[in-house]
Amino acid sequence: MTELKDTKIYYGAQNCHFESKGAYTGEVSIPMLKEIGCQYIIIGHSERRTYFFENDELINKKVRAVLGGGLKPILCIGETLKEREENKTFDVLKRQIEVGLNRIEADYCNKIVIAYEPIWAIGTGISAEPEQIQEAHSFIKKELVRIFGKRASLMIVLYGGSLTDENAESILSLNDVHGGLIGGASLKADIFLSIIDSATLIIEKK
């Protein structure tokens, strides 16, 4: 893993098991990921919740295991289109945050990343409007403060959901958006580099 040595690029994984060892054929343990140089692990992605029936309680076990293993979890949260249409967005986000971060001390705030991914915008080419994203991120940050107090200011809140080179500047410029969790766009080098350029310009302006 020498390629990334002395760079600002870090390895991450898309999932893990909450047990460090045992007879869990097909699963990947946190010690295994740590051994190959991983620093971040995505937990609770909507596809894991939907296709593998991972609930908030299981996701919480994984988040606590990742922190216990000395790595940083990227906790994904977000509502379905039906939940948004029924005005349940904030209820869903509140539940996912409360349960997903249950029994976690405020001392870990600087090691936890939250990724807001409205499920109806993931891989669909339809991104949430900037106003919707800002509203959701503002709510998320208030909930984190309610749970962890002032330490919550150390937490990074990313946006994921059809973020492309065309909308990166408008989304990443929002006050409560700290970065992006890039999916499909990261597979196309020219588009991904364009997103990075947009983010760099925003950082330089600040």
C-alpha cells in the first residue's frame, strides 16, 4: 500500500462485519481492512439497507465496531421518495441518526462522517435541489448537536446522490455541505477530476 504514502488520499471500504473474527463466510472483518491500510468504512449505504435488509440496530453495531477498531465510519442516511412525498424526511433522518449513533460517546465526533443520500437521488441522475439539500443538512447538524453537544461541530456531513460535475459547484457551496460522497461520477476520470476542481475552488474562496 505504498502508492498512497505521503499523500492526502486514503483507502476506504464499502462495508464490513461487526465481529472482528469468527465463522462468517463471505464477510470482511475490520482487522482485515485495517491490515491493508483502510481508514474509512461506509456503513448503512441505502443498497445495504434495501437489498440486504440492514436495519438501524445492525448499522449501529457496525459503526461502534468500526470506531472500536480504530477506523472511521461513514454513516449513510437518507429517505425514500415515498417517505419524502409523505413529509417523513425529518422523521427518517432523526431515527437513523439516533439509532445509528446510539451508545457512542462525544469523544468520537471527530472520527465520524455522516453522508446524506436521499435514496430517490442515488444513481437516478436526479439530484436533490440545493434548497432541499441545505434543509436536510441543516436538520442533520442540529440533530448531531442535540445528541453530542458542541463536539458535533467536529463532524463532517457529506452529500451523496447523483452529484456530478454539472451540479458540484452549487451543491458543494452550500453552508452545511462539507463535501461529497461520489458514486457513479467517480468512475469517469474526467468528470471526477472536474468535481475535485470545483471543490478546490470553493475551498480556496473560503
